Amino acid sequence: MTPEEALAGVTLWGAKALGLQATHGSLEPGKVASFVHWPLARPAELVYWLGGELPCQVIYRGEAQ
């Protein structure tokens, strides 16, 4: 599984599995926006940041935390 596939699995496909794809799972107008921003060049770098460096920004339900 590629890093991109893993990321889709916990976002797009996770929301679909829970029946929430209309409001969750991707960053689109009208959807709930909760995400964490790390300074990554590509998705494969995410495994190096988890549990280590603090994120640049956290957005929860559209609001900066």
C-alpha cells in the first residue's frame, strides 16, 4: 500500500465506510474541515512526523486551534 492509498483509506474511504462521505473525508466546500498541517513535501513523510514534531496548524471543524 502506498502512502497515498493509506491516507485515502483513513480519510475518503473511512468516511464512506461510516456513511459520512457527504460531509466528511475530503476538503471540499460544505464539508466538515478538520485536519492537521505538517510541513511535508509528500505524504510518505507523514510517518516521520507523527509522535515527533508538533504540527504547524490544527483545524478542527473549520476553526484554527
